[in-house]
Amino acid sequence: MLPRLFPEWHPQDAIQLTWPSAGSDWEPLIERIEASLEALVVAITRYQPVLIIVADTQTCERLDSRFSRLGIHPKQWHLIEAPSNDTWTRDHGPIAIERDGQIVLLDYRFTGWGGKFAAERDDALTETLSGIGIYAALREAREMVLEGGAIDGDGEGTLLLTEACLLNPNRNPHLSREDIEAAFRDDMGIERCLWMTQGYLEGDDTDSHVDTLARFCDAETIAYVRCEDPDDPHFSALTQMENELKAFKRADGEPYRLIPLPLPRACYDADDGHRLPATYANFLIINGAVLVPTYADAADGVALTALASAFPGRDIIPIDCRTVIRQHGSLHCLTMQLPRGAFFTASADGADDNIGNDNAANHKE
């Protein structure tokens, strides 16, 4: 039997985050990004626990105090001291699969999006956490370079991905498209790869991660970024991407239900004026809710309404990500979900999807 890549909507034990540290690229914005992450933690812990990687004991103690003052139940956060380079957990966190009834955490190499940024600590983080017993699932290392934001799966053997990222010579120059597809089949049970050749966002450091452009909402539905302004530099590429998505077929031969998400008005960096990669496709699915990045834009409400139609059984929660995009990522990029049975505290307690892990102990190393 082939392994199975968990879709994001599979029941979760926790969301993993990496807290920014002094001396990182976030230092000029440290108070603002911490406020953004606090809002994210408050939202997530209404539904399930968070596992947060922090740099030192001082940060651990400070967050303990802060989360208590915010009224978060102490059993809903778990702080682990471990070294890291940056906050983008989606790309350095483990990718969970099921094989022979067991959860396995695949630990691919992370090279800072093709060597653009230092990533040695982030690359080692999953091994570090596994080694101190944080995960309840087996970790398996892979030599292939892969970021979690580069792929999006439907849980039924289909993967959405972009040529610009996966076939970029700065990742795995020795691997062909066929080699990559074979690796995904062996590792994740992927039988169909839907390769997107179009679509990008200015200011994106990831070489067009799919989670900034188009996402599965369920096995029959894809939400995607649409640009309706012919004067916007994204217009041509995103229109071509939309046409590609319209041509894609499900495994049964039927077309996908497509849900367009607006492109927010252009957001620019306050220092040098370059455009930032604001996108509503970078939403996060958790137990009972969908967290959606917002940008104090008139299009925010349109995006929230569109995603509510895609997730009728879940709460739709806006999270202000104007500070997050200053470092060229958004909400989904900050997070990695740990499926049911993958996190050591939750696996022992069998928590309910909607209330989190009421018996999970706060854990610090």
C-alpha cells in the first residue's frame, strides 16, 4: 500500500511555530512581529495547542507570562528551547505522512530557498526536536531539498505544485521532473502532480511557492489568486495561471471547483519601496477554523467571504499580516500543522478536535 500525505484539513494535534529572536532579520520589527504572532497564538489556541520553538530561557519565561496575561489556558501552549535562523516553520518543519497505519515525519533538507539565506539551524530543527522526544512519530531524513510551502496535497494522491520552484536548479539540480515525481510517489504516495507553469508574486523569495498562489480546500476545490487589474504587473501571469487551473481535472476526470481570491492592492516596503507578496491564498486550516491573512484592504472582506464558501463547517478568522509580509511571507508560511498522533503531549490525551488538548502538559526543554 502506498503511503499517504495528510491533507491540511486532517485532524491536528497542534500547530508548530518558530518565534523570532533578537539578531534575526526581524530585529527592526521585533515588537510588531511578536504582536502579530501573539494574535495568531490566541486564535489557534481557541481550537488546539501550539508548539513554539524559542531561542532561550528568557524568551520562554516572557512568553509564559504574556500568554497567561492574554488568558490562554496554560495547557494550550508548549515552549521548546532550540536554535533557529528564522520564523518560516512551513518550510523547515516536518511533512507528515501515514505509512502502514503509522505517522511518519519526513525531514527534507532546507537550504534557505535555494541558498538565499542562512538556514543551517532551521535545517537541523526537526532532527533536534525529534531527538529530545517532542514528536510522537518517527522522523525520517531525506536528502532531497523541499519546503512545505512548495507543495499542496488533497489527501487522495494529488499534489499541486509549481515548476518555478520545484524545477529550479537552486534546489535539486540533479533531479528531473520525473525524478521528483517518483520521489513524491515513494515518499508520499503521490500519483498525480498538477504542475503550474504560470503565476508569481512580486517580493516573493521562494521562487513561487504554491501556497502563495493556489490551495486545495478539499479534494474537489481549489482556491486561487486572481488579478482583475490589467495594469497590475501580475495580471498576465495570474490570468494564465487561472486558465491552467481551469484545465486541470480531478482523478475522476471532472473539473475542479475553483474559488477566486482577490489580489490585495499593492503593499510596499516602508524602507526601500519594493512590493511585498500580499496574498489571501496563504490561509491556514486548523481544527474547526480557517485563519486568513488580511492587509487592512477593501479586498479582505471579499476574500473572507470566498473562503467561507469553501469551508462551510469552519469559523473564518482574519489575522492581520501587514507586518508578516515585511519579511516576504504570510500566515501559512509561519506555521506547520502536526496531525493527530504526531505530537507527544496530544497523542497521549486523545483531545477533541474542537477544544484542543485540555490535559496536555506545558513542556520546556
